[in-house]
Amino acid sequence: MRQSLVELHQRGLEHIVGLEVEWYLAKLSHPMLAMADVGTSGKPGEPALVSAVEHSFQYLLESHNPEIHDLLRVLAENLVEMGLPLRSVENEGGVGQFEFTFDPIPALLAADTMIIFRMATKQICRQQGYIASFMCRPGLQGSSSNGWHLHQSLVDRTTGENAFMSGNSKILMSDLGKYFVGGLLKHANAASVFTTPTINGYKRFRPYSLAPDRAGWGLENRGAMI
């Protein structure tokens, strides 16, 4: 990635990325750490016992947040103190599912932010008696899948202008923007090794699931890959 960014900088461009990350929060009831429960090499142990932090499908309903406001506050304050550009905290569709969004930032910093955010969230929640899961399809009753939106743009390093914008208001995007999308489509199959490295994630690739089961694009179509 560093090598690609150097080549991009030589062309006077900066790759900017905005993260929207979904994850699940559950209250830890029993860690299941008895020797008979922890498993061995090649044999997974028993999962921890958890309970829900809210009731049923509550997309963007803020009234349940007071039940876990103290935890969300601790989590947000720690993330900001670590220098992560936290933008919003939102209640998502599943039971205990949240979406954290971050300000658009340079690509390499965004990659670091994603890894640090996931690691810190798991550790902070565990210290407070909760479990955080970023699995695509966690084994929680009634849960919808976790996903994320990866917003990408190229900007002129000198002027800061969006290089994907077309000077012609009748055209959706610049030629550079079209080539960028074309490259993503061309390499989508190979890139899935990195975007979806687990069987759990791969199982989400199915029609009408708000996850792309084919390489394609659409205008304001949240079910399309791009």
C-alpha cells in the first residue's frame, strides 16, 4: 500500500478513505473458561455465554442507548483520546449492533485506524464486562450481518479538490473517477482474498442481502458492490 501511495503522490494525488464499521455488543454472562470448555488445537472451545443489551430490531432507535450509555461514553472517550477521528455512534439494525463512523482521512492512516479501532473496542468492552464482535455473521439469535462501507476518493494534493468530480455538471464523474471504478471492478475477484478472508464472511455473498454477490456498480444502490 505504501508503494502504491508513493506512485499516486508522484501524480499529485492523495487517496482519502472514510470508514463506516458495524459490530455487535453483548453482555458477558459466563466466560466458559473451565478446562473442559476451552478446547484444544483444531477443536474450538465452547463460546462464552452472553445476553442482549437491548430488545429486538431497533434500527437507529436512540431510546435504548441509555441502557449502555456509560459503556458507549467510555468507548468513545478512549477512542478520541487515542487520536482516532471518531465521527458518529449509531444504533444499527441487529440486537446490540452499532455502527461507528470516522472522518475521511488518508488511506494508510485509515487502514491503521480500522485495526486499532477493532482491537481497542474488543479490549475496552471486555474490561467492562461485555463482548464486542466484528464477525460478519455472528452466531447471535436474530442478528443481521455486520458490514461496512468504505468511502474512497482521490484529491489533488495541491488544491485539495476532489479528482473524481467532473467539471461538466451533466456528467456523473471525471474520467479519472471512471477509471478508478473500472479498476476496482476488474480486480474485484482477486481483491476478495483481502476483503473477505474468512469462510464466515464469504457466506454473506448472496443475492438481496445488502452485500455484493457480484462485481457491479449502481447509482445510489446500497446493494451494489460500488
